[in-house]
Amino acid sequence: MNRKQNILNKNSFEQAGKDLLRKVHEAEPDKLPEALTSWQEIEARLDQPHTSFRLRARYIWSVAASIAVLISVGLYFGMDTKDDTSMSLALLENHTSALSGDEIVLIESEDKMQLKDESSIRYDVDGKSNVEEHVVKKETAEDKKEKKEEINQIIVPKGRRADITFSDGTRMHVNAGTRVFYPAVFKKEKREIIVEGEVFLDVTKDPSRPFIVKTNGFDVKVLGTQFNVCAYKEDAFASVVLVDGRVEVDSGKNNKLELSPNQMFEINDKGTKVKEVDVFEYICWKDNMMMLSERKVGETLDRLSRYYGRTIWYNEEIGNIPISGKLDLRENMEDVINIVCQSLFLQYKTDANNNVIISK
């Protein structure tokens, strides 16, 4: 076999292996590092000049078989055949359309319920809730699929807020523009939820069952504590701020660390860091306040846009201006924007679509 054909075969097998790795990642992301290590070993052997095509083929089929096993294991455990199966972040790919784009929606047993703003939902130890007290509109699924474990989803759009008391007594405040997946009743081994957006949690202590918050960028593990998680997919960074107790943050690649009170873990595309902060600045949103300490105006306006559910336009020059102070979010949006503009000698106006435009 000539050199050209060897190269073609090598490239072909390499591409096939990479395709398999991608499939492993889709089926069970936690198994990807193990499969990737095996594949890198095979690539190293393929690059040896005296490796015959027959040996290359044997190596390729060996790693392919290993990947196939990993896929099988991932799919097996993904079918919830054991009680300790984790909730999958793949739930975040479920782009369920809300009944209305600007109203809170709760999905239970495939029923969609539109809820009042600032609804306070409580679950008892059996998973029964008071949700009917807050329902404005309901769509009942005609054909419900049987599920071994019921996973609920609450969608809180921009301009809305809600809070939930879980079956174990843990209370969660849900900020605007947030989705949370959670079971009606937690498992015996652990308590687990998935968050996209921002929540504040006051976790009931239970040494036998850790409480785990999963996001796209990291997991937070606690036994009983108060902390804030901010993980909006559109933001450049995500964070965990610890108010009381201790938490363990796992951002993958064996990168685990513990936070102490008044510390913030932050992650972005450049890496992670931990710093001391005034925690009130990061949790006061649940009390309808916004504290600012040398924050950029752009970040502040983006947060106000999310909180009130209205678009705010500004240019880069305005966005980079630093701002400090306190804003009362119980006031209407125009009053709050007026305070910001007066303090920075800016102007604002509202266009025909009710968008706010900031200018000098």
C-alpha cells in the first residue's frame, strides 16, 4: 500500500473516531474525558512512522469499541435505571414555548400553567403544591407519557419574579429571565436542580443529602447554606456568591474549590477566580433593590432591562461609564432610569415600541 493511501486511511479513521467522540459527548458528557484520552493515545501511535496499516486498523477498532461501550453505559444510566441518576443538563436544550412570552409558566406532568407575577409556590413532603392558587391560565396535555420521575420546569421571563419552597423546606427566589428544572420530591440520596439564569437559595440542612445546583458552566454542592447563583447564557460571566455556610463549586476538569462566606466564584471564557465581595450587592435583587459599587453603566442597564422586561439602548461610550449607588426597584422603570441619567448627566427617551434610549 503506497504512502498516499496510508495517509488517506489514517485521515479517514481519525475523522471516524472524532465523530464517535462527538456522539459520546452528546450521549454522556461526563464520559468524554476518558474517551478523549484513549483517542489521543491512538493518534500518537498512528503518527509512528513504522506502524502498519493493519495495526492502525486494530488500534482504531479498539478505541471505537471502547467508545461504543461508553455510549452504551451513558445511555443505560441516562434511562434513569438507578435511583442515583443525575438530572441531565440536556434538559436545558428543551426550548419549551411559554403560553405567553411575558408571563411566568410552570410545567408539571406536561401541563402548562400561566402564573401570576411574584407567585409563591410551596411543595409539601409528598410533592403536592399550592400552585392552583396562582394559576391564570392552564393547558392540559392530552396524551401524557409515563415517567418514573416527574421533573417540573418553571420559566420566569424578563420583568417577572417568583419564589418556590421545595419539598424539603428549601426556599428559592427566582429572578427575571430564569428557567429552573426541579423534581416535585427530591430523591433519598441527594437534592438536585438545574438553573439557567439567577436564583437565591436558602437551603434546608440535611447532612445525609447534599443539595446540588447544576448550570452549564459549573455545579454547586451544599448541605445547608444561603447563596446566590447567576448563570445567564447571554452573559459574559457566571458566578456563585456565598452568604452563609460553605459550598463546593465544581467547574469541571478536576477544578473544585470551596467558598467561605462573603466570597464570590466567577467564571468566564478566560478562566475562574475567587474574590471577597459585599454579598448584599449580589443578593438584594430578591428584595427589589440594586446596589452598585463601581459597576459599568452598560451592565447596570442590562440588569434593569432584564428586571423590568423592556429594552434599553445605549452606546459603548455610555456603557463604559462607572456608576455607584442604590436603586429602589419597587419604583417604575422610568423613575429608576431618570435617577441613573441625572446622576451621570445623561438623557433618555422612549420610542414608539416602548424601548428606552439613553444618550448624552
